[in-house]
Amino acid sequence: MSESLQTEPHAFLATCPKGLEELLADELRALGAEPIKTTVAGVHFQGDLAAAYRACLWSRLANRIVLCLVREEGIESPDSLRQAVTTVDWARHLRAGASLAVDFHGRSEQIRHTRFGAQTVKDGVVDALQTAGRPRPDVDLKDPDLRLYANLHRGRLTLGVDLSGESLHRRGYRRDVGHAPLKENLAAALLLRAGWQERLRAGEHLVDPLCGAGTLLIEAALMAADMAPNLSRVRFGFHGWAQHDEALWAELRREAEARASIGRKRCRNRLFGFDQSPPALAAAKANAMRAGIPALVTFKGASLEQLQRPDELDEAAQGLVIANPPYGERLGELPELVALYAELGEGVRRAFPGWRLAVFTGNPDLGHRIGLRADKQYSLKNGPLDAKLLLMNVTPAAGTDSPVKAEGPVRSEGAQMFANRLEKNRKRLKKWLKQSGETCYRLYDADMPEYALAIDVYDDRVHVQEYAPPRSVNADQAQKRLFDALQVIPEVLGIDSSRVVIKRREKQSGKEQYRKQASTGERFQVREGRARLWVNLRDYLDTGLFLDHRPVRRMLAEMAPGTRFLNLFCYTAVATVQAALGTEEAGGASDSISVDLSNTYLEWARDNFALNGLDPARHRVVRDDCLRWLETARAQFDLIFLDPPTFSNSKKMDGTLDVQRDHGRLLELAMARLAPGGTLVFSNNQRRFQLDPELAERYAVQEISAKTFDPDFQRRPDLHHCFLIRHREGA
């Protein structure tokens, strides 16, 4: 290669994840380069070829190192882009017969697709080579000899040779990255922000209590051993570049190998990784082996609850605890995560008082559950997610002078008030639950306005519904109170947080009311009266069992013996099961029909029937629109249960259903199917429902709403409305 290209300063661009630009500029400066300016997700710098090679080998933060050949303004059209590309003497950079690929980023009004932009750049290269009498290069998108980098932003074109090839964050030591992996250069950035390099020099140690595949520990070990992060990489982008200086590269590589050999031997810092997952630990150990630092990191199997100071460290040892716990992107993950963050705080206080704690999380509100105050925080990106690195000093629990765990959980004043209310409600319901034998009940229903939740117990599991707060309520405060509640519920009820399920309850519209929430298939059996029933707390907005209608179902069982029973809008047909089982003394309904539009719920109904040994020949389910079915039905029934939704616009229906608007027509059709002397039980959950007065003139109507609430629902007397409707005598 030419002497000038090796020794003279040239313009380069180092790209990186957003938020790491200043750290990268400092790193490049330490590597002998001269940062010129930072840009979004990148640093422009000057240096000789050795500085660029050194950056490829040693940068812990960069994604790519690009030799800039064109930096031009006013590039908007394909023609102007192509013309700018032809100004480069590409014969100096692309060997004869070598293959080419172009990575294009950005857009303009006329260049709207990256693929079109890449094609245009490639065409410009071909034009320049053919003008110089060189053959047309082949394009190899997967494994080219030379990869070009092009970025077009607001008319500014940056074009050059990608000296790195595959992104530099891919060190090569990871095979199985596990769930939601932390990229290696982001892990390195977290360590730098947490002050790991300073602590290294002070002889301190490092612990990751949730190490997963070990990325944070391995990056920390590479720093501790003075190892170039890309020392094990076989090929870089510059290896296919016509101006590559192999002698210079070999010299820099030998220097890095010597430093690594010395650094591994001199390292006295101890690094420990804990995880309760055997597969994660196996992956971490394999990754450490491939990274060349297996002797520097000790991996141990332990949960946060079991976290202890390693025996290898004396009581005076100091260091950094760093963790990247899960963030809880889905609402349903929060119960376990609230407990996990609290356990992280307790475990670190117990085992590492006086140390520094660094926690990287995409949910800073969860970070507050740790119970330590963050004196510094840095905003960063983890892929598309906004995240923060929280830095805290580890102090013993309040009121103690030792690392021993404090008695009882640490709660805010509001959380303690909420816990007191749960205890009070449990005490109030205790006698009724013992007498009734019920194991599924409502424990709490927004008793305290600040904690707008409905909490239902299903045996040893808990279903929490968060009422969406009005806009007048501060969202951060609402989130904090929710986390308070999710911490308190397992503690008060004495259950594991994994048995708490949370959903948000808000007004549904369109297809949202039918949307599946999850796909766990996690169902289990509960008992209500004589019936055994399937419930699923996770996959649907509702659970398969409307607890507030328990007294109505009990009444149906008492009325059902010997009757022909019809269940309209049957849902999971729990009411049919109770009617079919009836009472021990008199038996149940002789036969039944249950009508609903949902295949999912009708399958659920069939499973409930099978669970209770009901004969499908006598107890049938029908998939149909209830209005349409009533219009064509001819059979008569002695007992009808009509419990329509407040509103429905299922795509399977003709039009929409509004219970206030349409109940008159529904009841008229249902009463036409009611045999003389029979009873129609009409229920709905429209809070402000008003029965059409004309119905009371035509039929014998008795409102029994007040009698259809057990003690667990008596705080909300408007939760549902219930009527007994019969034909008038002689009608």
C-alpha cells in the first residue's frame, strides 16, 4: 500500500449505539485517534491507518470503523448520489475480481428505500471502475470481499470502506445468547459508566447476581485482563481491502496478544456470576471459555434469595454489583418482577454492604423496588427500548447497623395502608368463606381510590385487574401504587409472586374485547358448590368464571331440578353446569341448550361439561347469534338464563348489541321460548341499566339484584342487575 495512506491522517467514522457517543470519543482518544465531532450514533475522528486498525481490534463500544472517502452535502436525487460515488478512484480500494456489498442507511425525498440507495451506490462504483478500464465487480450480500458503508441524512452523504466487516459488538464468544441478550458493546458501556475501570485499578471485585449467559462478566474480565475485545476475530472488513497493510496489522495483533498474556497472569480482581438457571450457567461457562478468560470468572448456581458473599472474598473486600434484570415489557410479567427487584435489593444489602450497585433497566419504576436511592443515572438505549443505568451505594436496611435482613418487608406508607386493608378484608370474609366453602372470591375492589384494583382469589392464585386511571391521575404515581400493591399482595396472602396474574381493565371497543391476552394454555380446576370448573387467569380478559354471579348460579341450581334449561350468551356455560348438577336432594335439569357465538368459549363449555360428567346428548351447546337463534327456535324451556354482554360487535354478529337499547327485543324473543309457569332469569352488568317499563306491564317482573350479592361483592351493589320474569297468569 502507499506510504501516505499508512502514515498520513485520514477521516474515519466510528458508529455505535445511541447514547454511547461521548464514551466512544474518549475511548478513541485513548487509542491514539483524534475525535473531531460526535453525531447521533457515531464519532468522526482522524488518525493514521494504525489508529483505525487499533480501533477495530480494541474498541469495546464501536459497531463499525469506516474509512470516509466521500462527505458531501446537497445529495437528494439518485443522479447526484451516483455522481458523488464516481468521484472516488475505486480501483485503489477494490481488487480486480473482488466482490462487493453496500450497506445503505438513510433516505431523501427521491431515495426512499435503502435497497434502492444501495443499488445506486453500487452503480456509481461500477461506472467509475468501467471508466478506469476495470471489470464489473460481483455483488455478494452475505460474504463480500469489500463492504461499503453509505449514510444519507438531510442531504449529507457519508460514504466509505467498512474496515470492520461484521459488527464489532460480535466478539465471537457467544453462541447461545438466550432470551433478550445484552449486546457486548452495550455491556461494556454499562461497565464503563459504573466505574469498573477505576475499581479495577483499586483492586476491587465484581458480582453479577443475575448473570444469564455472562455477557457483563465476560466484558468485565476482558477489561481486567487487558484483552482486546476482538482479538479472537479471524477476519475484518479490511482484509478484503486493496490497501490493507498486513505487516502493520500483524504487528498490532502481536502487541495485543502479548498484552493479553501478561494481563491474564497479573489479574487479581475476582469476578463472580450467579444464576438459578442451569442452562444459563452452562452457556455462560462456554462463552467464558471461548472468550479466553475461563479462569477469571467463577459461576455459581443461586437465586437472589440464596445470594451470599462468596467465600473467596474477605469481609473487607469491596467492589461492584452489576445486574441487567428483566424489564417487564408486558403487564402480565410485573408481579414476579416487582418481587425480583425487591429481592435484588434485599440480597445485595445482605451480602454486599458498602459496595456499589449498578442496575440496568428499561423500567426505572421497577428500580425503585430495590429500596436504594440512585445517586446517578444514565439514559441509554437497549435496541429500540429506552433504558436507564441506575447507580447506588449499598447501605444496610433502614434501622439496622448490619447487613442482616430487616424483620418484615420494607413498605411505603401507602403500601402499608393497602396491606392493612387486605388484612381487614380477609378477616371480614373469613367466617363466610369457612361456612360456604368457597375458594374463589373477591378480596378487594378499589376500596381505596388510590389503589384502583380488583383482586380475586382463585384457590392459591390471585387475579388482579387494574382499572385504567383517569387522565387526571399522574401516571407515574399510578405506576408506583401498582408496584406497591404487587409487592404487598404475595406478602399478605402468603403466596409466591408467580401465582399473581395482572391485567388492565378498561373500556373495550371494536375487536379489543375479544382479543386474546396471552397463549399460555395455563388452566386449572376450581370448585364452586357441587361443580368443578376450568379457569384460565392469563390468556383472556376474563377468567372463565364471573364471581359476582355466584349467587345467581346457586339460585339456578335450586330452581333447575327436572326443568328444560336454556342458557343464552352462555360464555363458558358455568351456569349450565350448576343447573345440570342441581342439588343433592333433587338433582338437576333434565336437559339443556347453551348458546354462544364464540368457538373458544363453547369448547371451554364442553370441557366443563366433561369435567362434571354431563351427558352431551342431553346437554348441548350451539354456536349461533342468540338473537338469530331465538328468532328461529321452536322449543320451549322451563328455566331460561339470559346474561347478555353490555355491548358487543363481534364480527360474527349481524350488527351490534347494546343491552340497554336491545334488551326489550331480546326479552320478548326469550319469553316466547318460556313455557307457562316457567322463569326467565335476566341479568346484565350495565351499571346504569333501566328496565323498559313496558316489559313490567306485559310480564310479572321481580327485581332481585340486592339478593344476588355474596359478602365479597356487597360493596358494589350496582355491579350487576338481576330480574325474575314470568308470564302473567291467564296471559
